[in-house]
Amino acid sequence: MDQAPQSDAHTASVQMSTLLRGLLTTTWTVSALGVAALVFFADGFQFAGPDGLQTRPESAAPLAVLGDSDSHSYQDKVSFPAGSGKRGGAYRATTLQWTEVLARLRPQELDQGEWGVWGVHRVVARVQDWVGLQNRAPRKEDYQYNFAISGAGCETLTTGGGRQVQRLLSLMDREPARWRDGVVVLRIGANSFGMDDGLDQFARDPMGAGIQGEVAKCLSQVRTAIALVHAKHPQTRFVLVGIFDNTHWPRYFDRWQSPQALANVARGLDVYDKALQRMAAVDPRIAFLDDRAWFAARWGTRDAQGRPAYRPVVLPSGLTVHNTIGDEPQHAVIADGHAGLVWNVLWAQSLVELLNQRLGLKITPIGDAEASRLVDSLLASNR
């Protein structure tokens, strides 16, 4: 049976519906293209990035870093723009992080990857994750194998937008044979339980459930990080850096000025360090660097009443460095609160010693005279 003729109103309705569907399709297409552009052409996108294959020494051991601002390169102009006053102020160009010290002194023996701008904004990284792409975040200027993020807590090792370990693994998986000789330095924890709030809790009750819960979560992250790497790269070695005692930070000198409070803080921090020590004791692939003992051996500690009683470090050149704060090189700590040039040079020196003694590397030791010459040359270039 033939259908009755459709009314003009019905025809107009059909045409309007078709037009709306077309507009919606166009809108979704534009949105999809926008997302695609965000994913593939975002500023700073370096999915495949340079891998340093043409310039790196074949014999150099790859060195990766997981952590926070204690390991994030100071010369990163993306995170710390010129004029920001951060990472050394007027002395910025000659104030080096420990990774940057190693790059100056042992570039033929330790390979930290190419220096460059790596990664994308966190939002872009999340979008890329949704569509199955792997990229690193946040965007920063650093060595390719350095995944440390300023402000990072322990949770960023394997979770959230940082996922430092997973980002590192995607890089290691490209060259598994090479990473058999690799080392990962893991230095984290201060932002999770080692700043003023955490230290206050330790001082009141070093075994308090709240603050020790944070320590336990951090240790869980460390164990997971090691397990994830060793599941795919079982010969890769780790340096686990103990927690620093920030009661020795110049900004906190007027806090916790009692023997009991300081003893409580030390006892609370011991839980973390002793757990790391146990990991190293049972696994020859793991070394522990005691950051608190390292500092005490150089600058000392507080007196019996809990007041600052630090001694200076004197370099062979005569430069005397006090546990004070300021961007000038005679201060152990720069104005924004991070380790200064001399601190980082001496720390790099000790790290090389540990790599050789505990993990069997054969890196040329950094002698006191060489360390002092580096400091002197940097200061001369800043005059």
C-alpha cells in the first residue's frame, strides 16, 4: 500500500534533524582533532626523543635517577626560569646539582643520557595515557635518565601523574642489554615525612601511627619500585639514599632545641633508614647511602642542648663552607633551601666511592684536589 504524502512540516523536521546530526558530527570531529593535536603536537612533546646513541661512550655505565628536588638538575630553565631567583640566584650558572657535578667530572664513565627538554605537561601526559601512548611528565630540562621531580612525594614513584618508575622502564626496555650494567639512584622521602610537620610528629612521638604510616607507605613504594625494575631488568643495581634529618636545615635551627626532641626525630627516621639497610644487606644489587651519617661526618651536628654547633668544611683551596643559607659559595645551602655547590660536589664524590666499593663499578674516584679544582673553576667563571 502506498504511503500518504508527507507534510511540509514533517519534511522540514527531517531536514533539521539531519542538519543537527551533521553539526554534532562536525563538533565531535573537531573535538577529536583537538585532542589528537593535544596528544601529538603538544608543546615540548618528545615521545621518541634523542637517545644519545651517537654521542655516549660505549663503556659508560647508564645512571638513572628517581626522586625529588634533591636530584632534579638546577640548570633546568623550564622548571626554574631565568630571573626566578631559584637554584642559586646570581650564582645559578655555577651552582650545580650532584648529577650535574658527575656530568662535569665523569661524563665518559657514567652516562645520564642526553641533556635536553623531556616530557610534556601533566594534563597532556594523562591524555596520551588514555590513548595508549607512553610519555614522561612533567616537562623539564634535564638528563634523559633523570626522572626526579621537584616536590615529589614517595607516591610519585609508581602512581599518579609522575609514575617515575614506569617512565624509566619504558626507556630501559629499549636497551635491556645495556641496562644490565646500569644503576638507579633512588633518593626520596623528605616531602612525604621529612619536613616540618613530619618532624614535629616525630619529636612528639617517634612511633606515632600517623607519621609512621607515611614512612610505611614510602617504604612500600620503594619496594615496589625495585621489584618493577628487577622483574624486567634483574641485573640493574640500586643505590638507596637514606632520609636526611632536616633538623640540620638552617631554616629549622630555632626548632626542636631539646635533646629529647632531637632523639625522637632520629628514632623516627631510623625506621626508614634501617628498612633500606636491610634491603641492601640481603641483596648484592642494592647499596645504601646513609645521608645523615654523611652530613654529620662533614658539618657535624647540634650540641647537647639542641642548639646549632656545626663545624665548617674547608676545601684544599681554602674555601670555607658553613652550614648556613645563601647563594654565595661559602654557604652549604642555597637561598631556596637546597644543597649548595660544595655540598653537591662532596656528595657526588661519596656516591662514586659507594658505587665502586659496594656495587663493583670501576669509576675513577673523585679526589679532594679534583673536587676543589672544580669548585674553584666554577667560582672563577662567575666573577
